[in-house]
Amino acid sequence: MSETLSPTELPTQGAPASVRASGAAARKAARNRRLNWIAVHSFGIAAALFFILPFVFLFLTSVMSDSQALGGGIWPTQWVWSNYVTIFHIPHFLTWWKNSLEYAVLGTVFTVVSSVPVAYALAKFRFPGRRTALMAVISMMMLPPQVVIIPMYLFWTNQVGLTGTLWPLIIPMIFGDAYSIFLLRQFLLTIPKEYLDAAKVDGCGEVRTLLKVVIPMVKPAISAVALFQFFYCWNDFFGPQIYTASNPSAWTISYGLQTLHSAHHTDWNLTMAATLLVMAPVIIIFFFAQKAFIEGVTLTGVKG
């Protein structure tokens, strides 16, 4: 009785060795592609779970009752959505939210407006001391704020008298930010000089060239710098702790959240609800602006 052959064996039976070898190589390549696909997607799923599960834990705990939040359960037996309403009835919580928004918006606007001209000058102008100025900017990036906090605090307390407010943190941003200047300069270096020369031939001065030609071309970098600065101001804990500790009505949400945790350390559901409310603006802004953010961060490092 003749042996029945499988369909995959029929075409290769009696075929030259080179044909059988090419078929085996094709099957091996297909198997390697499948294994590679499985490995890549498995790693991606694991990484996604690594970042998502903490947020899921925060959310589930935030809608638990007081007794279940202390009991160690994972899934809520009763969904207590009123925890998010209770948070806003805590004294000063809404004020902390408004203070953080004011600090982040004003700080971002002042930083962008003041950093763009400086970065433009460092990237496109040729003047004596240009390299020294650039090195000074880079040096400021390396200087920890803790190094100068004592003289700065004495200045704002004794000379100006603005401690107890957020102005000691907002006013310095009018004079630019070293990290923002450096990022914008890196992006401006990628703009061909021919665009600027064409604008000057058409009668544009330096200011008009900056406003009409340069700024529209550096929108991705400006978006990235603005997002960086907004996130920094929104999450800033060290500055408000130093300058506003004596005035609870001037606290930001990041500093107020720490005091809220101290006062409600057993109410994990309220603490988690407050934490999610603090994180929500940052997550929403990044979700809608992630394309501009990633493009700006990528392009600012193209040329040194």
C-alpha cells in the first residue's frame, strides 16, 4: 500500500535539492517573523500594563468606601463616586487648584516669551562673547536650585517682601529659563539662513523676521518647551514649600496634596481621588498635544 503524502510534501518530492532548501528557508523565515511578532507585541503589552496598572489601582481605590479602602480589596464592592465631590469640600482644595493653574499658565507664558528671543540671538547672531553666553546658559542648567535657595529666599523676604505668595516663583521666569533657551536654540540651528536672508531682503528687521518667519517655523519646539514648563510648574513641590508654607491660601495643588495626605492618611480613597484630580490636567494635555511634544523633542536634538 502506497504511503499518503501531505500536501506540503507533494510539490517537493523528487524536486532538486536547491528547491527543497529554498522551501525550508522560506518556512524558517516565516516562523522567525511570527516569533518576532509575538515577542515584540508581548513586550509592548507588558510595558503598557506596567504603566497602566498603577492608574487602574488609583482609580479603583478612589471609588471605594472607607472600610473597603482599608481592607485591602482590589475591586470595589460599592462604587462611591461621591469621593470626588468630597475632595472639593476640603478647605482650600479648590484654591490650591487655581493657584497651580495660575502658576503653570503664567510661568509657561513668561518662559516662552522671554526664551525665544534669547535662543534666536544665540543661534543666528554673531557677536563677541556668544560662546561665553551659551556656556553660561548651559552652566545654569547644571546648577541645582538648592544651591541658591538661601540668598534667593532672603532677597524675596527682606528686600521685596513677597514670601507667602507665588510671585517669587513666577517673576524669575520673565527672564527666561536655561533649559528652554537651550532646546529652542538647538531647533533654531536647523533653520536655513537663506529664509532669514530672504526676509531681510524683503525689508524685514530682526524683530519682524523673528515674529513673521522664525516663530511659525519653530512651533513644534515652542510647543515642547511650553509643555515642559507647564508640567514643571504644575508638579513643582520644592518652590511652593519654600515660599508659601506660611500661607495655606497660596499653596499649589502639589504641596497641598502632601498636607492632605498627612491629614487624611487613613482615608486612602480620598487620597487617591485627590491624586487622580492632580494628575488629570497633565494627562489630558499630553494626550492632545503628544504629537507636537514628541516632534519638538525629536527635532531639538537634530543639530548641535
